[in-house]
Amino acid sequence: MIEMNQELRDEIQSMVGTKIGRWTVDSFCSESLLADYKKNRRYNCICDCGVRRAVRYYDLVSRTKKTQSCGCLSIEKRGKKIHRPLKGDKYGNWTIIEEVEKKDGCRIFKSQCACGYIARVRLPSLVKGDSKSCGCLRKSYLNKIKETTNG
């Protein structure tokens, strides 16, 4: 087991609980003890928006403050809305049940269509409106067109 010297203990004690930008330092990331350089050490941090991430010590304390948030700050500065879907939120006919995974940087949600069908839907498809239902909306629309043209 790797032992911590007094300098590192003092650093950890001074960092935990500190607020830097939108990050609040929660704890020291013990896996980073193996890092060769001080600047590669990591701290477990919580962003104001709720995201948890291990952040490099150097990025937190450098003069340029390389990181001030999980990315939500720059999104807000650009004027875009941050989508933090919760259970029960509705997008078209979809109702979110739970987040199931994050694949290739894209969040995927288990969602239920108004007709009862349950599927996994990507967040961008929900937000942009690319996926409004499981296909039941299209089927009902086509049936209405058939009824009006046939009779």
C-alpha cells in the first residue's frame, strides 16, 4: 500500500469541501496516488448541476482554471438549455422511466410510449423531436388518411 506524506495529507485536507468554479471537491481519488506528478492527482468533485467526476488537481488550481464545471457553464454561456431529464418527463408520446446507459457519449433512457410500448431511446432523439413515439402516431395518422380517402 502506498503511504501519503504529510504534504499530501495537508493538500487533501485543504482541498476537500473547497468550491472552485462550479465544482465542490468531495474527496481525494485514491487511484491517483499512483500518478507520477502532482498535477496528475485527481479529486472527486460534484458540479452544481449534480454531475460527479474525478478532476485533475492541476486543472482545478492552475492560474487559468482550466475547468470550472462539467461543461454546463459553457453550454449556458452559449445560450443553450441543459437537458437533465427526470423520471416522468414527457417528450412527444414518450415518458421517461429511467436512464439505462451512456453509450458513445450519448445518454439512453428507458421510455414508455403512450400506447404502452417500452423502448430505449437516445436523449438527442427525444429533445430534438426525432422520436415522438414508437410508431403508433404514424400508424394512427395513416389509418385516418385511409378512412378519409376511402369513404
